[in-house]
Amino acid sequence: MTLALIAQTAIHGLRNRLGKPYCNGDANHLAKYLFFALEGDVRVKKDRIVVTYYNAPTRERLKACYMDLPRKLEKENIDPRIPSLYNYKLDSRFY
């Protein structure tokens, strides 16, 4: 149940950051036009887990929100390390 709540919170934040049409669509719309369209891979580089997305819809909006996330969090005085991921920092790349 806790993981479901965390997922809902993360998706809510994503929808708000992406704006229209994602903030107004239902779960099926979000899944079909955003999540099912994502392709990528996950790698560990130094102190980061880097998630690379290929052909992401609304790539520029996603880049603005999630690319170089550790630096953005540090700028807001938030520790970017994630304890449940062995204190790695999560970062994203979009191609």
C-alpha cells in the first residue's frame, strides 16, 4: 500500500509538471500516450543511477524537470541521495 501511495504521488507531480493534456487526462490516457511510449535503459555511473529515455513524448518538458535532477535538488538544499537506493542519486537523460 505504501508503494502505491508513493507511485500516486510521483505520478501526480509528473502530471502537474507536464501540463496539458497530461494533467487533465485519465489514467488510461497517461499510460497510453506517456508511459507505454517510453523506452530506455538504466545504468550506474559513479554515484548516480542514470535513466536514459529514448523517443520520449514531450521530451523538452521532461528534460526541463528531470535532467540533472541532483544539481537541482542540491540548489534547493535537498539531499539528492536516495537511502533506499544505497544513497545513489537519480538522474535522467533524454534522447
